[in-house]
Amino acid sequence: MKLFLTSLLSVIFPALSQEIPNDREKILEALLNAPDRVSLNQAIKAGKAADLPEQLFLEARFVFLVNEDDQEALVALSPELEAHLPKFSSDDTMLFAVKEDFASIVQYTKALAALQENDNALFKKHITEAFWLAPSHAAQFAPLINVRRINEAMKKITLDLNKKFENQKSKGEFKSLENIVGESPAFLIHFWSPFVTQSLAAMDEYFTFSTILLENKIPVASLLLSGTSEARGAGDDFLTKRAGANTGSWLVDTEKSSLGSLMRVSSFPTVVLISDKGEILFNGDPGDRRLWQTLKLLNPEITQPTIYAVQSKTDSKSTSPEKNGQ
């Protein structure tokens, strides 16, 4: 979601470079970069006192919800966005170069609503319209389609917890998924590759949330996506230099019937939360609030840490078999 915002912000810099009052510039910056709802409300209050256009406040609320990855609130905001569309002014925007760009986020939020309603036809209609209105934002809209397809596929999968994987730290020793979950209601698998920059960049965040889960009786395991000698060598080198003692199990994916392929891993970081019955409870980015909502249902003591998005997570070149040592 934050990658969506990155593209939109590319049009703000020319606007802020114009000769505008310093106080106004500070207010615009506060509106755009509010770290929490209190700060956002304060910035909106200051903007209204400065007689700034209402459109700026609507855009600021949209930006804030994108940063929060709060899809439910974005859906709730959708009628306001749509109602403002006929009144859109390119003179009063922080984000949108043309009216079509603003219209695209109306369709985007409607697509989110269709996702919530589990309406495939309506989702396809709105996300297609969003693409048509703002093709330059295709990279930001496309992940919604991928999420939809993954969720549909995961509903049909129940993992065999008897399946075994080699222990990365002890060659020739194998561990089953059932052994990992133990008596816990669920466990989490983190997919990684030492050859993908985004995967390594997300490791500090993994160490943070894996510690939280382990402390709250949710087992975690990292699964190396390739078992070639090159991948094992690079992976083992990483474990020696970076991995701490309390980071869960470290396993190697199988060459045939790969779990990474079954889980459709194509971007990093990716984690999968699996129930003690082998059902897929979540598949996606560890910063996704839905993961932590599910975890909290399993254990109310679990709280979501601050996890920053890894930019350009999906890279067809970096995730190719050759780059992964396969």
C-alpha cells in the first residue's frame, strides 16, 4: 500500500517548489506526513484556520489511511472521494496531476469494497477502471489482484503437517511442520532468499516480530527457498553472521512439491500463518494489519510492532530461479 503512495507523491514536488508562504508549506507537509490521527487532525485544523481548500484535507485523509494500510477505513472514505470528484480542482491538490488520477483512487477504493464483499465481478470492474484511468499507477493497483488470487487459492489448501524439511543448521536432519507447531494453535513460516535484496533488507523486521511471536507461544520458522549448494552456502553464511539464537527454526524448502511454489511466493517479505490443522490463515506481507488481527485472535497479548515497508518488493529479475540459486 505504501508503494501506491510513493508514485502519487511524485507530483507534489513541483507544487511545493513554487513560491508559497512558508506557513502554508509547513501545513501541507504536516498534512502529508502525519504520523498519527492526532497529528492529522491538528494539521487539518491548522489548514482550515489558514483557509486551505477542503480538497487538501480529503487527500490528506486518504494519504494517512494508505500509510496505515487501513483498507476498511479507505472503503468508508470512498463515498466522500466519489462525491468530491465532480468538484476536483488541479489548483487545490497535493497529489494528483489530473482529474483522472483522482478518479482512479475512487475506483481503487471501490475495488477494496468489492474485496470486502467477496464480489469478484465487481472487484474486476472497479480495478480495471482504475487501471484505465491511471495506467501509470498500474504497479500500485496490481498487488490487489495478486492478493485476491492468493486468498482464493489459499482457501483450497490444507497443508500436510507431516511433511518434513531439512534443518538448515544441521544438514541431514529433518523436521516436520507438526513438530514445529507442537501444542500451539498456529505457526508462522517466513520465506526468504539470500540472493534477493528485498528479502535481506527485511530481516531486521523479521527478527523483531519473530521474537514477539515466540514470546507469545506462536512458533516461527524461516524457509530457505532454494536448496542448491550455492543457496545453502550463502544462507549458512547469513545465519552465521546475522541470525540470533531466538529466531525460531531455519529450514530448507524441498526441491519437489516446493512449499514456496504452493504458497505462490513471488515477493519479499512474505510470511504464511498456518493453523494447527494445516489451514492457511494468512499469506502476505508481515506488515499487513490483517496478519496481526488474526494473531491477536489467537493470543490477545500479541501486539503489532512497527514494521516499515520494503520498497520495490516484487522484482521479476531478483526473484527469478537464476537469482535464487536454483
